[in-house]
Amino acid sequence: MSIEELLAAIQAILDKAKGEGRELTEEEVAQAEELERSLDVLKRGQLVQARVAALQATDNTMLRAVNGSGAGVQTAAQSAGAGLYGTAATEPSDADKATLERAFDIYVRTGRVEQEMVHFRAQGVGTPSAGGYLVPDEFRQKLVDRLVKFGGLAEHAETITTSTGAPLEWPTLDDTANQGQIVAEGATPAAGADLVFGSKDLGSWTYQAPGAGTDPLRVSVELAQDSAFNIQDLVQRKLGQRIARSQALHWVNGTGTGQPEGITASTGPSHTFTGAEITYAALVAAKHSIDPDYRDGAKWFFNDQTLAALESVVDTTGRPLLMPAAQSGMAGDAGLTLLNHPIVIDQGFDDYTDASSNNWGAFGNMNEAYVIRRVRDVQLIVNPYSRANNRQIEYTAWARADGAVQNPYAISILKNDAA
């Protein structure tokens, strides 16, 4: 049956029930669902045919066997469930990786899919028509490295990478309110409490890097085709920055609804600062607002405006609180320590502003407190056609990630007093 015939058959079932003034019977529902499945198969088949026709029009040699390699080209359908470079059981050689990198470089410069790129094809989850290409490992690692270092916080949180974006759940347990007791000989202990487990899960929000407005990133054809220009570096740097800006804000202030849960959503310790200026006594109190177990490896997290405000704060003997790091690399971006703990600058935090209720910083062990989940698949779409009249190539990238507070007791959120 054609699509039109299937739609007509489904409509006939609906019209019959409506004409008789009743709901669909169980048998009619089953018939309609079977027709819907057939309709879905036909539509997906047409999309596959359309994509293949478009690829063949771009490069009619793309689906031939690789010349001189003695091996056929592996299609996306054939490589389902396999690794990026073939079957999961076969580790690609350095020569294979180099060949794929060269093919990817041609793809980024021209949008033309080389034969080696065919088995790189991927489908967008939930949207079969959204075809794209996975990026090579080196490009992916450069992109992720840029995402991690952009905001500051992400570099110090626990990060896990998964091959798919399926929900990732783990159990939680807070037993800190319970303790043992002394029991006299022959006596019955007082009532205690059972272990109460909860759960948290990480999803995979899709971050897209648009250009001006909602348009993709655009690069001139002349620049992209210049063999002396590192177009891959430009693309991963600019698209990575755009994705990272959004992620960095969510790692700090995300609500957990329709976006990741930020560290400031922590329900654990917090310390409220009063007054227009940060005081030595308040910082000491904030440092001791978390358990000593978590102060080993703890760091301060706030933005550059707050760092500026702290530069004039002194201790009880008049010495500045901000001190040069005792050893290279100890204090992160700022190169300073505060009360013997390193400082990490992350512009996602609010400014220290009196009477504002701002969440302006955090102190604690971020690796223990916060977890970031990244999905390994990154997609890059190169479109040389839509802006061909303007001699521009368009680039669109997606990266999937999520974040959540995993141990609220390992971090203290620093707040302004609203009064």
C-alpha cells in the first residue's frame, strides 16, 4: 500500500467509529496501530532513499569500494552497533586513522563526503531524518577539552563519558543522622533506623552551537579551501566555545528542569555573607561549614569580580588573604590561594552583591560534589550549499551532556544575604 492508501485506511477506521458515536474497539485500535507501523516504515524508507540520492548527487563515487584497498565501503546500516572505524572488535591502524582524518579534513573544507567517511554516518536520536557525521577522535577530544576548560568548574568536577545518551541512574544514601550506641549487657538497644536509599539519574541534553541568531557558523569558501589554513582548529574552537558558554552556566546555575542541575542547586551546607564587603571572619566560617573530610582537596569557586573584591581583604594581622600559590599549578586559573585553598575562576557564578540573595560562589571538593556526564557522539554538519551564492560554508555542531549534584555534603554554597 502507498502512504496515501494507508492514511485513507486509518481515516476510514476513525470515521466509522465517529459515525456510530462510539470509541474505537480493541480490534480497531490494533488495526490502526498496524497501519501506523506500516506507514512509519514507508516514510523512513523514503527518507533513506532521499538521503542516498543526495549523497550520490554530491559524489557519485562515494558508494563504490575504496580503490586499491581491497575492501568495500561499510555503510551506516552495516556498521550498526560497531565502533567508529569498523567493528568493535577491530582496532583501527594508525594508517586507517590518518586516512580518516584526511577524509574528515576534506569534509570540513568542502562538505564533500569521501569514501572513507561513509561508515562515519550517524543518525540523530529520535529524529531518523537528521543525518550527520561523527567526528574523529582527535577532533572530538579537542572539542571536549575546550568544553572542560572553558568554565573552570567542569575541570574539577567528576566527568564520565558514555557511548550512548540513555538515562544513567545510580543509588544515593544519606546515613549521616544515624550513629551507634552503647548498650548495657543483656539490654535491648534503642530503636535505630533502616538504610533509606534514593536515586538520581543523568540524561543527555543536546547542546547546539548556532551562529548569528539561529543560523549556523559561517566561513568563507576561500578561507575554508585554503590548504595552509587550519580549518579544523577554527571550527572546533569557535563551536566549542559556543557550546561551552551554555554548558558553563548550567553547571553552575542549572535548574534541573529542561536543563542540567547546577552546583548551586545543592541542598547541602551553605554559608550566607552579610554586608557590602567580604570579611575574613565570614570566609573562615564558610570554610568550616563543610565536614573536615571534604576539606582535603577543597577549592574556592567564584567569578573574577569576586576575586577583585577579595584582593583588599586582610586577616586579623593585616596580611592579605590572597596569597601566591605555594607550588606551580596548585591554585588553578587565579594562581592564588585563599585560606590555604586554591581558587578556581568560573564566570558562571553571580557577582558578590549585597542584599541580593546571589549564589556567588562555592567551597569544597567539587570532584566529590558534582558529576558531569558527556555522551561520546558529537555530530558536525557541513553545509556548502545553502549559502553557496555568498561563497560561504555553514557549520552546525551538537554535543550531548548532563550534570547533577552527587554529594551535596562535599560543597558549601556561598550566598549573599537578601536583607
